[in-house]
Amino acid sequence: MREENNNAVVETAQDLEQGNVQEKSKQQKRENRRRRRLRSQMFAYLIVLVLITVSITGLVWGIKKVSAAVIDHQTQKDARIAASESSENTEIAIITPDDEEVPLASEADEIVNNRIDATLLNMTLEEKAAYIFFITPEQLTGVDSAVKAGSSTQAALEQYTVGGIVYSSNNIKSDDQIKEMLATTSQMSRYPLLLAVSEEGGSKSVVATSLGITGTKAPSLLEGSDDAAQNAGALGSYLINYGFNMNLAPNLKLSDAENLFGTDANLTAQMASAYISSLETTGVSACASSFPVAVSDPASGLETCDLSIEELQAGTFVPFECAIDAGVDAIMVSNIACPSISGEGIPCSLSGSAITDTLRGNLGYDGIVITDAMNVPAITDAYTSDQAAVAAIIAGADMIFMPEDFQAAYNGIIEAVNTGIITEDRLDESVRRILRVRYTYDAM
């Protein structure tokens, strides 16, 4: 019995041990299955992560490609638009025959403005006061007849930095002589100079008459705008070759005189416009004269023009309006009294109503305004040189042309600034206009 019990105990123990072994085996299998599931899940997660990474990379790449395509498309579109507008856009880069890129018009303006600002910053009051004068080489140096720029010219330009010098037949003896004189004078000047002559064509051409140049016509012989343009181009070509950079022409008085375009306001306007554009293309500035009407006899004293404002607008203003539209660099204002715009008994060259209100205001001109010669009876009979110079600047003129006494006029301008009659800013306005013309041609 005992033995049976022992056997039962042994069998029971064996069964338990066998059960434990089986249980452990089951647990091990469960653990192995769990680990396999974890590995499978991890592998699945890894696959998903890779797929997500690949998808994101592909998406970014696709976005970049699409963006690049859009940008490229827009660039091409902009290029096509720019190309289509190039024929209408005046502010474009032009390639010259020498393959040199010309600055955009806006860039050229900026260059010119920067040069003007820099120049004004370095100019003294005395230099600005001298720069608004347009005189003869004899007035500058004090010699009887100037035919060479030597030590006296150098000393004079160091003391008086004038802005313009006008030459006559007395200063012109030969091709080489005038070339050397103008080149040396220009080199001696601290600031850009206007070197001028009156070259209207025909017998009124100072240079052509002095040097025996032929081939150009008097204005009265010109047959229309094309002929006027060709004539002005020929004049400008030899003037710039000698060193002149301003022509005191055309004269826009309505008359049938040899040196004028004629009596018809519209025809004169058309020819003047063509003349000015062609002349300035050569590098020579035009100066249209004399607004509103030129005097008949400068030696006779103050003359009066009795035309009403309506008559002026319908006649004499028309050529000047076209000259302004053509981009004329300078306009000379007459010493004639014109009560309808200047006031009674006041020369237009000294009238704020004529210059500032009418020429600049009504006609919209913002170029250089030059007085007519200040050494004539129309001015000297009523004004001293300093009075006339100050009155002209107050009226809105930029340059005083041939005052009777240059030193007195110059000192009068300085005194007027020092006493507050004229501000230095007002001088700056005129100096800017003069510099703008010369610096603009330099930038072309």
C-alpha cells in the first residue's frame, strides 16, 4: 500500500514536472511569437517610415521642380514683355557699334545728378557768383583782342570761374589757332565751360565767315524741316570740331530777314524744332533767341512790343513752345519791354513776370535762361551793371550775358547774397541748370 502510494506520488511529481516543462514550452513559444510580432511590427514601421521619407523627399523635389518651372516660365514671360516694350521704352540700354553699353537713361540721370551735387558741394559762394556770367574773353582777361589762351586767361579763370565765354570774329584767325585757344581755355577752367559763338548760317555765321567755310545756308533759304535739320547738323559738326559747345541760334523772330526762318509762326516752329534737335545731336547746345521778340536795333534804347498776350500766344510763342518740346538747352530773353507779360517799361530780361511766370510757368521751360546782352542802351540807360545783374537773377534768369562792367556785376551778386537780397540756394538753382547741360553731354 505504501509502495503504491509512493508510486502515485512519483507519478504525480513526474506529471507535474512534465506539466511544468510543457507550460514552459508553451510560454517560450508565446514569447517567441511575441518577439516575432514585435520584429514584424518594427519592420513594418520601418517600411512605413522609409515610404514616408521617400514620399516627402519626392514631394519636396516635385515642389522645387514646379517652382523652378514657374519661375522659368515667368522669367521668359517677363523677357518677352520687355522685348515687346523695348521699341517704345526710351530708358533702355543701347549697344553702340563699339559694343559699349550705354547707361539706362535713369542711370545716366543719377550719374549727372551726383556729379552736380559733388560740384556744388565744393564750390564757394564766389565761384557760384562768377559761374552765372557769360562774357567775352576780353571781358575776362582785360586784353583788347584775345586770340590765345595764355597766362592772363589762366589767372583770370582762377579768380573768376565764369560759366560761359562767347567768341566773335576778332578771336578767330585760323583753324589751328581757334582749336588750341578753346581747348586750352577749357583745360584751364575749374568747372565745365559753355564755349559759344553765333552761327546762324549764311553771312551771319561767325566761324564760317572767319575761316572761309562754305556749304551751309542762311535760315531764310532753307526749304522745310529736313533742310533745316541737315543745315544744323553741318553747322554743329564743324563747331564741335573746333571746340565750341554752344551755338547762340536759332533766332526765332518772325521776320523775312536773311538770318530768320520766315514770318509764318507754324513753319518757323517746325524748322526750329528740326534745327535744334539736329544741332544738339552733334554735341552742340542750341540757344533760341530772343524771347518773346528780338529787338530791332540794340543801340536805340529800350524798345516796346505792344502785342497782347493772346497775340503772343497765337504768334511769337509758337516757335518757342516747339523749341522747348525739342529740348532746347538754352533760351535767350530779349531786352525789349512787352507790357502784356513784362510790365510797363521793364525789359523782359529783367522781368519776373516774363521769365518766371510766362517762360517757366506758362510755357513750362526749365532749361538755362540767358539774358540778352546787358551792355546795350536798353539796359545801361536805366541800370548800373550790378543793378541789372541782381534784377535778372531775381527775375529768374540763370546767366548774365555780356554785362557792361563784369567786375561790378559780379561784386553786386555777391553783395546781394551777403545782404539776403538773393539766397545762395537761388544761385544753386542756376548753377545746377548750367552744369546739367554740360554733364549730360559728357554722359552721352
